Amino acid sequence: MASDRMQEPPDPLLHLQRSLQVSLSDDLLPDVGPAQPPSIAKEVIEISFPLLASPVKLSVDPSPGCGGVTWPAGEVLSQYIIRRGSLRNKTVVELGSGTGLVGLVAGLLEANVCITDQQQLLDLMLVNVALNNLSHNVTALELNWGEPLPLDLPAQPDLILAADCVYFEPAFPLLVQTLSYLCTSSTTEVLFCYKKRRKADRRFFALLKKKFSWIEVTDDPDREVYSKQAISLLRLVKKS
């Protein structure tokens, strides 16, 4: 079964515009209730982060569903890994990449990255890799949660990234299973960023608890800002 994150209406987009300057203190606005992705034609936007030399260029397209646009947890996770600095010589896998924002940021930080999502988002991810001139160190693969991992996926990544993946409830056990498949080494770090939206999220963490423990990341200076928007950044540790 595929890990479809497109079944429920998402929160309103916080940053969808042609030229976008990310400032967590200014742009993490309160939600005003659920809404459908905007009915707009596919376009290219730019997302700038204060510590990143160049903006990330993204082709966004709501027609494949929620994954074709950007979401706040992805920006929070992107900003966090930028603050940590270079990822040179690190192998990174992003789950539920959508537009590929977080993985592309990791690529700009010189990691070797594999961004993954379902087949309907693969073309969009490939376009965004090309837009950012990252074909030399960022690849895009189809990955359906719960299914065997693609052979081209790194066997022992140094870092696994996931943002805004707690969405479609039937996919919860599949996501946990895929996280478990990927964490084959005790040295693999997992950074997991999500926005609490409803009580069903508790079911995901009940499933996650069977295979992982976690702690909240506390060394992020923006934490107080995004926590007010019910966004949490966690570090997962697989249970032995």
C-alpha cells in the first residue's frame, strides 16, 4: 500500500508566493482552519534562508496533492540543518520529500542526498533538483512506505530527514515500518519534524513507540517561535 499523504485537507499555506523570504519570527502565522491547496498553475518560487548563500528554487504544483507545495515543518527542519552547518561527506535520505525542499537544502550543504516520495511527485522532485543545479549530489527515487526499499537507496544513511509526514492515518504504520527499515545502523541520526493537527496524531506516536524512542530537539533558537504553531522537531532513536 502506498503512503498517500493526499487524502485530507491541509492547513493553509504559510509561504506560497513567487518570491519568499523565510523568517520564522515573522512568517509562522497562526492557522485559520483547514483549507485545500491553492488552485494555482504550476510556478517556480524561491525560498531564502538567512544562513544559506542562495535561495532554494522550487517548482510547486498542487495538482498531485499536498506534496506538491511547501509546508511549515519542512521550512523549520531546513532552517535547523542549515544552522548546524556543512553536511559534506554525509549520506542523507529524506522521506515524504514532496517538492524536495529539505533534501535540496541538505544538498546545498554538500551532502549526498536521496529525496523520496510517491511516483506522482517524482517528476516534480527531478525538476527541482535540476533547478538548483544539484544533479551531481541529489537523486530522486520513488519510495512507497511499507514496501521494500529501492535498491538504489543508500543502505546505511548518516541522516534521515522527515517533515510533515504525519498526515494520512492509514499510512502511519507504513511510515514507521519504513523508518525501521532505513535505520540499520546505530550511527544513523533521524530528524523528524511535524505539525500537530488532530488527535489522530497520537496513534502515530503509539505505533512509533514500539520501534523508536525520541527526544525533542532543544538546541534550536527558533524553537519557541514554531512551538507556538504546534510544530515539534524530534530526534528519533531506534530501539535495540
